[in-house]
Amino acid sequence: MLSLVPTGWFGVVSFIEVVKVPKSRMCWRMLLNNIVLSRPPIVEALIDIRCEWTAGLDNEAILQRLSTCTDAVKEQFPKIERQVSRTLQFDPHAKAPPNVTQPLFMGFIARSANGERVVQFRRDGLTFSQLAHYKSWDELMGLTRNLWDTFGGCTGTVDISRLATRFINKVRVPFPILDAASQLPGLPLPLTEPSSSSQLKDFVFRTRSLDVPSSSQVVLTRVLEEPLEGAAFAQLVVDIDVFKMVSGLMSNDESIWKTLDSFRDVKNRIFSKSVGSDILDQYR
């Protein structure tokens, strides 16, 4: 599951400590700019809704309300863990040991019995992840809406601050990469001699850009690890994170779901431009 762990700078690091608390596959079709995939290579899909509570509550009250959320879904998500945040403060020039703050309760992570679905009920929002056997966007959205209704019933009115979707794909690509222009469009060539994509052994390529039509930001990360010697194929990770900072949205605003729907279209467009059609043929 994707980690939603905040980090800080200038000698302050925040991290999450997880504390444990005592089926058939449907084939579906994904349309990507007129490309139809019957077996899309998605290994994780998530929807993330960040918010701020309008009611001023202390830590214990937040714990009780979020605990009510996990109780409401424990039949579907029986494996429950608690999220705790700590802050590590240190001075690289001082001899004193780092100072670790007292734990701050952040929320709960609840997993399905088979571990394929994960929901996070946090003090700053809700995240739902499908880790395996992704079937369709409609199912992902429907499950998220149900969980959001549960979250809202426990927390009361909240102000939405950020909306996001994130899809991680694992794509099998021929190795070495003989023609990056057609196989992996937009991938920069190495600066070594010869400057050819066939000389690439591995790479991590990340961009963050604004998508004007949707007013969203897109973080595209493509990662390739060198396969074993003699292997004809390598695994390429294509990670597409689409998000938007928002204001003035309440928890029951229908535009939440319209905005997320637009993110799905952005994701499909970016994915279809990140991987060549010849490589996508194996997933049609």
C-alpha cells in the first residue's frame, strides 16, 4: 500500500508509527484515448480526500469518532491498525541525542481479510486503496463514496482541502530499450556515448506539471530496474498521481465526485502517452 507519511525539512522529520490493534476476478475494459485494455497493468489504485474538521475537537474525541468509523466497516475491513505520528527533532551540529515528541494519534488503517483493499480513516481525511484485482473505476468510486458516507457520519461536517487519485502500473517492456521514442515517449536519452536508449540500464524519471483543462497537478514517475543478465524484458513502474488543492467544498458537495472523475480522464491520457502502443498490445 502507498505510504502517506509526511516528511519535513531543516532537521525536523515526521513519521508514522503503525501499532496493531487486538472471490472471483472480473475482466473489464479501460479506454485510453481510443486504446482499449482488457487486462490493464494496474497494481494499485487509490482515491484520497483530505479535509479539515469544522468542529474543534481534542485528541480523545477524534480517536473516538474515527474508531466509530472502523467499527462500522469491520466486517469488510477486519484487520485494523492504529496510525501514530511522532516528530524527530535534531541538530546535526549538536552532541545531544535527537528529541522525539510524544505520539500524536492520526487515525486507523483497516484492511480486508485478503489484504486487497485498504481504507485509512485519518484526522486529515480518507484514503481508499485497491491493491489487487482492480475491476473498474465505477467500483472504486462507489466503494469510496460509501466509505466517505461512513466517515462523514462519524466526523460531522468537514471542509475539503485536497482531492487526489493515484494509479500505479507495472508494465513489461522489452530490454534493452531499443527505441525509446516509440516505446517510452518523453524519456530523455543518456548523456553517455553513444547517446542511445539501448545504453540505459535503469532509471527514475519524475515530473510534476499542471494540467490546464482540469486545473489539476500531475506527478508522473517512471521507474525501471535493470533485469537479470540475459533477461529479454524488464518491469517498468508507471506511477500517476493527479491532485488538486480545493477550498469551499463541504463533505456532501457533489462536485467532489465530478472532480475525481475528471482526474481519471487525466490519468488515462497521461498513461497512454507514457507507454508506446506496441507495448500496450500485450494488455489489450
